[in-house]
Amino acid sequence: MVRMQGNPDHPYTAGALCTKVSRYAERTHHPDRVLVPLRRRGPKGSGEFERVSWDEALDAIARRLGDIAARDPQAILPYSYAGTMGLVQGEGMAARFFHKLGASRLDRTICASAGGEALAATYGAKVGMQVQFFAESRLILVWGSNPITSSVHFWSLAQEAKRRGAKLVCIDPRRTETADKCHQHIALLPGTDGALALGLMHELFAHDRIDHAYLDRHVADWPLLRERALAWTPERTAAVCGIEPDVVRGLARDLTTLVPAAIRLNYGMQRTHGGGNAVRLIGLLPCLIGAWRHRAGGLLLSSSGWFRHVRDTMALERPDLLAGRRPRTINMSTIGDELLRGSGPDFGPRIDAVVVYNSNPVAVAPQSRRVAKGFAREDLFTVVLEQFRTDTADHADFVLPATTQLEHLDVHTAYGHTSVLFNEPAIAPLGEALPNSEIFRRLAARMGFDDPCFADSDEQLARTALREVDFDLLHHQGWAQLPVPDAPFAEGGFPTPDGRVQVNAARHGVPDFVPPYESVSSAPELASRFPLAMISPPARHFLNSTFVNVQSLRAVEGEPTVEIHPADAAARGIADGSTVRIVNDRGENRCTAVVTDRARPGVVNGFGVWWRKFAADGTNVNELTHQHLTDIGRAPCFYDCLVEVVPA
Ligand SMILES: Nc1nc2c(c(=O)[nH]1)N[C@H]1C(S)=C(S)[C@@H](COP(=O)(O)OP(=O)(O)OC[C@H]3O[C@@H](n4cnc5c(=O)[nH]c(N)nc54)[C@H](O)[C@@H]3O)O[C@H]1N2
Ligand SMILES: Nc1nc2c(c(=O)[nH]1)N[C@H]1C(S)=C(S)[C@@H](COP(=O)(O)OP(=O)(O)OC[C@H]3O[C@@H](n4cnc5c(=O)[nH]c(N)nc54)[C@H](O)[C@@H]3O)O[C@H]1N2
Ligand SMILES: [Mo]
């Protein structure tokens, strides 16, 4: 491995890498890589291990899982998410293994399910504009997203639009680096986006600035929305959002005068109680103004729905191996509570074993004191497939060395652009590391699973995972573009049963503003003790908890910090650069205060997702977050969290 470089021929990324991935060589060849199987030696959570052979590790794991499965396989839980989003090294062989075993199923909600299910309820699938056409938009709302940090390729397109004269508006409680580069920044209170969307609709309906023809033809039940929106005057909206009424009026005007308008709507707003309803409301704005008529108008949350015909999940994951069994489903976002639960009639058996791959729940899951306590159970059997000794790996009985993206084969779909990608291994696996697929293949053999599908090679898995894709072209070129129309909904044709956008969606009804669980106005009693709202978006140089141990990146991030507005800091006697404690009833986290007007009054900004073991007090921001779920999609509410900040 000598150099990391993007593919200059790929139409969307054009060879550009984000900062963190440009350090992937440093990460891959990091001296701390786990390169041999490890067995626990010290107490749970101590991170003390001894080296064992693959045979010893796999025999012991298969024996223990076999014993538990003989009682009830549902006592075994797989836990995985975004470490790699590849189809082969994600839920490929792993899913087959757990289906055959009859293990509990995992509801993978930790990131995108609130917005995903909300968009599907409204539009029928996670579909939207083709990202490249943002370059031609006249108005771009960057809503709940910090693309300079988290999607640099989109940001290049927004910059292009700006050069061509577009207006950029950033809607975010934090004055982000992105907000600095937009023409306007609307610093609303966290979790109030649904109210802002209703306020904008109020203006559009009240002044009759709507595209009647588009609504009549392509949006079912739209008058129900009108009725609801007319109650949201700019004054009411502004009071809820913590902004000025004229901001609502001005933005509504821009939406109809700067044509076409496009919304880059992302996950910031979804990590609060009303995240699902907010996405549904914002999702309806482009319909009101007929923005879908243009290829540079509409919205983009995720393009992943365009891949739904391409991904052959059944063939890849083989749910038929369940053979009629219907194991329970466990929500990954409440893993803390789930691990600490006893068996019971409504829960089933206690969780006796967890197999973690592609995830670091002790750091990334909410209310991490509960998560760490659960993983510290001496009677829990934990296997972690990892590249590094993460906070979660420290709690394992066995750590199994996993390959990185450079060392294994995979294929990827996307959620920004619309091409399928091929990941060819560039180097041989380091040390004794193995791809996830091979680890599950070997475990399956040890467990006596002899269905032919457990012998599939990685290339066979990759071919099986994709249909309607020219695999040879994909392999040869590195990517294959999906056929997506330029302006997919110019004439309606949404992927809903009747082809129309759904205002009154099955199961969810007409969308409305759902206030946060924890805010000054929705929980005044709690706010009297913990008056500050805390959000915790990702740090620019980390990828959730990945890359936190890469020295050159950690050097730029420095140390865990919390941003606090000068007025809030002064009221608490907090000086810039001093050590503070962020506290609430769930826990506390020590870090360094940055006194800055990047934070709005009443809101503090923590950053995700540091490793607990790198912090002086062994915690991170998730010590403060809670396990309540969003209105739609059963997702976590990381940015719906009241705290107090005090000098340490
Ligand atoms: N560098 C880097 N890039 C990443 C990641 C990373 O960890 N680091 N993570 C990747 C992953 S897994 C994901 S899911 C995506 C996420 O990508 P995005 O969904 O684009 O999310 P962020 O860039 O985190 O931006 C979220 C923004 O929302 C703001 N926000 C917080 N609460 C609210 C609210 O209530 N309303 C509004 N309007 N805004 C709010 C935050 O201040 C933050 O600036 O990024 C991916 N890219
Ligand atoms: N407070 C707060 N918490 C958050 C967020 C936030 O914004 N604020 N963001 C949330 C979001 S958007 C997400 S997506 C989740 C992400 O949570 P996770 O999915 O847990 O993602 P990471 O923290 O990146 O951890 C992935 C782990 O997988 C490992 N890994 C990578 N590739 C492989 C592989 O090929 N094989 C194996 N076995 N392991 C591999 C990496 O070393 C890393 O330790 O975190 C969530 N948590
Ligand atoms: Mo995510």
C-alpha cells in the first residue's frame, strides 16, 4: 500500500477523497491493528487479552454458541452497522449464518430509519433528485446537514451552484463551517424543523403561491395539509423555532422566486423525537411549489431507494434459512436496556451472547453508561470482529481480527450518488486478519451448517447481491451507473401504490409538528435543572467512532470539546479552554469548553463520536443521550437531550 487515491473517472466523486479516507493507509497499517485472534484474560471490560490460534478461537465460540442455541437461539444477538457498508462484508455471509442459527434479528435503526421510513411513507421509497443537478439549482436549502464535514462531494456541487448565482441557505442550530459559506444561516432550536416547514407552508398557502396543477395531479389529500399549515403563522412558527418571523416570510418568498429550488435534507433534524414527521413535512415542500418539474428542483435525502431493484437481499441474506422460525427482533438503538433485561413473557429469553461486527456500540449507542454496563455482564458471551481494540472490543470474550476495505473484496450501493461500486482488494490481508465473510464461513462449518450457500466465495456473494448490473463492466470500470431519469417526478409517477405523494399516509396520518422529548418548552421541569439543549454531530476528521485512533486525524481534532455561547458561558463562570462537566440525570462527560457563537444561546454542541477510553474520565457524549425513540422509524434521538454545563 503506497498511496490512497480516488477514481478520477467516477462522475460524482471525480477522484476527490475526504480528509479521513485520505488517511486510510495510515489506519490500515496502524501499529495497533488487531492482527491475531484474542481471548479475554482479565475481567470484562478490562481489555486484557491473550493471543490464541484461529482454531482455538473458532472451536470455543462454536461450542458456546451451540450450547446457547440448544436452549434457545434467540438468546444470541448479532450487532452490526456501518463499519463497512459493503454488501458482502456487511449482511452477506453473516446474515446467512444468523438466519440458519435462528438468532434474534436486529432492527438496524441507529442512523437513518426515521427519515427513511418517513420518506417511504410520503414518496414510496428513499428516492429523490440526482445529486449532480444541484449544480443547476437557484436556491439550495442545506437542511440538517454539514456537508463540508460529512459529504464533501455534494458540497462541491453546491459551490458550483453558488458560482452560477444560486442562493444557499443553511438550516442548523449550529453555525457550522457550511453555514459560514452559505448566504443565510437559520439557527433554529433543535427538533423544531417540522414547525418551520409548517410555517413555510402557511406562507405558501396563505399567499396562494402554490403550484395547484402539480398538487392536484400528483399529491393525494393535499387539502388536509393546507388546513394544518394555516394554523402556523410566522409568529407562532418563530416562537417555537427560536427565530424571527421575517425569516419565515423571507424563506417562503425565496422558495417561490428562486426557481428551481432544491433541498438537501439530511439526518441532523431526524435525531429528535419528531424527526420522522419533520422529514415528511419538509418532504412535501417541493410538491407545493412544483419543484419536481425541474431536474435541479426537489429534494435529496438519500438515493438508496434507486438501488432497490438492484439489490437482491433475499438471495444474498437467505432469510429462507429460518425455515419457518420467526425469531424476535431487537432494536439496536436500545441495546443498553436490552442487555440489562431479564427473560420475560413479552421479551423472551435474556440475551446471553452478542456477536458484534462493523460496529462499536459501547461508543456510538445512546445512554452509553447502560450500554457499557450491559456489555460488562460477566454472564454475557461477547464476540467482536474488529480491526482495532475499540471500547466494544475491550468488553469481548473473543476479538477476531478483521480485514479492512483494502484487504477484501466487496460491492457497494450508495446513498448520495446513483452508481454501484466495486471494491477490489489492493493488498493481501495483514497478519492473520480475515474478511467478515470468511469468519462466518468458518464458524458455519464449525457449527455443522452444510447448506451449499455457506461455501459461496466472496465473488459469488457479490454477484448474487446484485441483479440487473453488468458485473463485468462493474469489475472492470470500478463502478456502474444506474439508469435514473433526469427529472424523475416531473410528471408524478412516485413509487407509491397510486403513484401520488401521500399526505395522509397509511399508519402515520397527516404529518404534524412533534416537539422534542427534552426541550425548555416541552419539558420545563427537567429544563429547570438542565436548561441547555445538547446536540452531538460528527467531528470533521472522524467517521462516527472510526478514525478516532488515527494519530494524524486526532491531532487535528485535538480533544473532546463542547461549544457554548459566550452568554451561556459567562452566566456559568466558564472560560474558553477550561475543563467542564456536561451533566444530566443519565451521566456526565468531562471535556474542554470552547466559548463561541458557533453555539446559539441555549444550545451546546458536543461532538461525536470519541472513544471513551481516550477521555480523561472514560466517557463520551453518549453518556448524556437517552434511549427514547423517534416518532417514525424507531430511531435514536441523539440531538434531543437536555444538559447543564458546569466548571469542572
Ligand atoms: N466527517 C464525517 N463524515 C461523515 C460522518 C462522520 O462521522 N464524519 N458520518 C457519516 C454518516 S454515518 C452519516 S449518517 C452522515 C450524516 O450526514 P448528515 O446527515 O449530513 O449529518 P451531519 O453532517 O452530521 O450534519 C448534521 C447537522 O445537523 C445539525 N443539527 C443537529 N440537530 C438539528 C436539528 O434539530 N435540526 C437541524 N436542522 N439541524 C440539526 C448539526 O448541527 C449538524 O451540523 O455523514 C456521513 N459522513
Ligand atoms: N452522539 C452521537 N452518536 C452517534 C451519532 C451522532 O451523530 N451523535 N451518529 C450515529 C450514526 S449516524 C451512526 S451511522 C452510528 C455508527 O455507528 P457504527 O456503525 O458503530 O460505526 P463506527 O463508530 O464507525 O464503528 C464501526 C466499527 O466497525 C469497524 N469496521 C470497519 N470495517 C470493518 C470490517 O470490514 N469488518 C469488521 N469486523 N469491522 C469493521 C471499525 O473499526 C469500527 O470500530 O453512530 C451513531 N452514533
Ligand atoms: Mo449514519
